[in-house]
Amino acid sequence: MTQHTIATAAGTARITWYPARPARLVLAVGHGAGGGIEAPDLQALARELPAHGVSVALVEQPWRVAGRKVAPAPKTLDAGWRGLWPALTAPGLPVVSGGRSAGARVACRTAAELGAHAVLALGFPLHPPGRPERSRADELLGAGVPTLVVQGGNDPFGKPGEFPEGDFDLVEVEHGDHGFAVPKRAGTTPERALGIITAAVVEWTASLR
């Protein structure tokens, strides 16, 4: 594991690298608006993917590095991601642009312009809780590259059945909420939920050409 700070138009960002040796892809994953790269799903990917030839770059947006509590506007998040992109592509490998929640929106919005190889959307916030009329499906559908959505079965920001038809793959983490936590009554465990996520991402990244 190594860390680098990167100056962007939105401030100083940070990348924590988990390299694969040898590597065939880079998976760059940003965090959501309510947390950082310590999220269990991001940490699980960082542990698992390098063994499968995928270097993982966990990206902390400038607002998080600066210690602020509230995420800035989407255009500022996008500016931070754009500023990081040269560092993410520096290894000379195809880059899968990814994120959880707000980070997934950033990845979708910028994928085409940055030349992302694919997009990984973890807990894509299809709409605000209780407001399905405020759909963000256009961001997901507009990514323009192969896309995998991993969604909790009980995610208040959009359950799997609410997603429109489109050119993307969707994997459900049964009973999972927006952070993929599962209730004890569901008869499963957090470890199994994380296992579904990592297995899906391993299989999907192996299929990318």
C-alpha cells in the first residue's frame, strides 16, 4: 500500500494504492458523500482485487482530505476526479472508474470524457430516499462504457427493481441497505454480503476486454 497526494482544481486529493503484480487493470474507486475509503465494500475490494491482476486505487476527494464534513456540489466533485485522472492512468493500464453512492455518480458523469475503460457503481443513488420522481438514471445510462451496478436489495436510494432497462449489468446484494449492511434477521452475514460484492467485481473485471 502506498499513498500519494494530488493537487486538483478542487483542492488536494489523495490516492491510496493497492497494487497488483502483475497488473492488467486499475480500478479507481471514490467514496460517497457520507463517508470515506474506510467503507467496508471499498476495503474488501482493495484486499481482494490485486490477487486477480487488478490494482486498486482508493480515492479521497479534496473535501474529505481537508477534513470537511459536507461534500461540495457535483461539479466540484467532478473537477476533483478530473484532476486525479492523470495519476490514475500513469501506470499505463486501462482504468475502470468507480465509486460508491455519490462517487458512483461522479464516475458515470465523467467516464466518457476521461476515456474510462468501464464503470463500477456501488450503491448507485438512483433517487433521494422517498423521491423516486427525482431519478438520476440519466447519469447511469449516459456513462457510455461497460458498467456494473452493485445494489443493496433494500437500498432506500433505489432498489434493484426500480432501475430502468439499460446497457449495464446489475448485481443485487440481497437484504443490503445503501452501505450493504444486512439485518441479523435476514439470515446472512456482513461477510457474505461483502463476498457477493467482491466475487461479482472479480468476475466482471475478468470479462473486460
